[in-house]
Amino acid sequence: MTTIQEMRKVINQAEETLEELYENVEEMKNRLEEMELEDKREQEQKTIYNLEIGDKFYHLNTYGDIREDVWGNYELDRCLMNVGNIYLTYEDAEDELRARRLIAKAKKSQKGFKPGWDSSMKEKHYIRYNSHYNAIETCFVQAFKSLPRLEYWPNKEDTLEFANKNEKDLIWFFTEYKGY
């Protein structure tokens, strides 16, 4: 056999091997896609109400930290679930902690104000999000009771001060926070 024939034989064998490899790669890609879809379905179906023993979850502890835990169906686990303090992802727990801190700051800046609906002359100020302008607004009501997400402030100045200091967090709160 000549060198040219040997070279053609090697090339043919290499091409056959490459074809087999390409077929294997395609099969592996298809299997990976199936596995990713199965995983996505599992994740979509998992809720805090169908955790199984050994499933990972997160909760906020009494120090305001995020703690990773494993579901054991213990009394403490069920108590955390009953008060809505179980999150399937760290990011969900982070969002909840961020929202709670913003709510606590709002309450502190409201200085214990109670709106008193008996007087239609007394202003009650609140903060809302205007999606048309992508901006935070301060508003007030007198007589009718609305349900603002962050309660009421006693005056416009305190409301504006809080809104200005916390604008970024307020926009996030009104537009992205899901309220787990």
C-alpha cells in the first residue's frame, strides 16, 4: 500500500469517527435539554407547601439574617411556614429582608402616626409609584380611606424626606418586590 492510500484510509477512519462523535454530541445535547426541562418543571412546581424531607429552604432568623436550612417537617419548620417565613431561594429571602427593612424605616419615620379617619380635615400623607413617569409620588387624603402599602405620614415634609432618602428602594418595592 502506498503512502497516499494509507493516508486516505486514515482520513476515512477519522471522518467515520468524527461522524460518530457528532452523533454522540447531538444525543448528549438532546438529553441535556430534556434534563433541563425536567429540572425547570420540578423547580416551577416546588412551593413552600410541598417541601419534602431533605429539601433546602431559607428563612429569616430573629437577628435579621438569612439562614439556609433543610426541611425536616419539624414543629419549627411548620411554624416558619405558617407565618410565611420560608423561601425557596436565597434571592427571595433577600428580597423579603430588604422589604421588611424598608417597612421598618417607614414606620420609624412615621413616628407612630395613626391616621384618625373621624376627621375629614386631617391630612394623611402616603407614598405611591407612578408607572407612567417611573417615579415615586407623595399624595394625601383627608376623608376617604385608601390602602397604601407603606401606611401614612402625618405631614408632607416627613413623607417627602422619606421618599427622597429611599427612592431607589421604594421604586424596587413598588415595581419588583413580590411580597412573598
